[in-house]
Amino acid sequence: MNADYILYLGRHTMETALMVSAPILIVCVVMGVMISLFQTVTSIRDATLTMAPKIIGAAVITLLFGNWMLQVLIRFTFEIFTQIQTYGQ
């Protein structure tokens, strides 16, 4: 195991984590901006108004993209275990 492989593995891990978390993060950021604009316009300052829609949005996106996220993580895990098996011999 050399330094190039370790850098590749670190980069691949970060790319996979970003790819899997991106849909939920994007929805939460967009909803947060929309809720902030709504609160600014209406002068409503309620903490539940900011959290509840984000949680609901994250849950909906997880239901919609959950299968794809799981497939990406399974593929990544299979690749890692294959590499471990290769270096273990």
C-alpha cells in the first residue's frame, strides 16, 4: 500500500460521502433560505418554523433517493472490502 493508493482512497471516500449527502444538503439549504425569506417578510420568529420543514424535506428526499444512496454505499463498501482482500494476501 503506497501513498498514491492512500490518497486515492481518501479522495474516493470524500467523493462518495459528498455524492450521497448532496441531495439532502441541497434541499435543506434551499428550504432554509426560503424559510428565512418568509420569516423576514412576515416578521415571524418561531424556531419550529425553521426546523420542521427541513426535517420533512430531508425525510422526503431520503425516501425518494434512499435506494440510490444505498446502492452507492454498497458499491463503495464492496470495493473497499475487495481492496482489503487484495492487500491482505
